[in-house]
Amino acid sequence: MSSKQGMLKELISLCHENDVSSVSELEQYADADIFEAGIIDSSGMVYIQAIIDQHYSVEIPAEMFVTELRSLDAIANYLQETINERQ
């Protein structure tokens, strides 16, 4: 994945494929707080955490979702930076 925007699209696609959220238009909420907006609840957070680990081999501690990674955009940026650092 070469861009942060591409990573965001891929992350949203994975969320849709795995029914992480009942929100059908996740793209519209990319920079929204996923917890406050009710896009993902605590169960969804654990699920997306597992999907990210499985798909990208990136382990994100749960507390990072609570303190730093509160939007899909922030998660995608973190993933892109982490993957870029590996290369």
C-alpha cells in the first residue's frame, strides 16, 4: 500500500467485509471519533484489532485505540507509518 489514502480505503474495505460496524457508509466518518459516534463499540474495537493483526501483522494495544487511534483515519495513518518503518 503506497499511500495513507489507499490504506484508509483498504481499512474501510476490511471493516465492511468483516462486518465490524453496522454503519454502511464508513467513508463519510473517516475522521470521526469511532467510539463517540457509535461507529464501533468495544466489541468492534477488539474485532478490528484482530483483523489488523491478522491482515497486516501489526499488533495495536487496546489502550492505543482509546487514547490515540480514535478515528479510522488515525488508524490508517498509524498502519501506514508502521508498515513503512518495516521496509
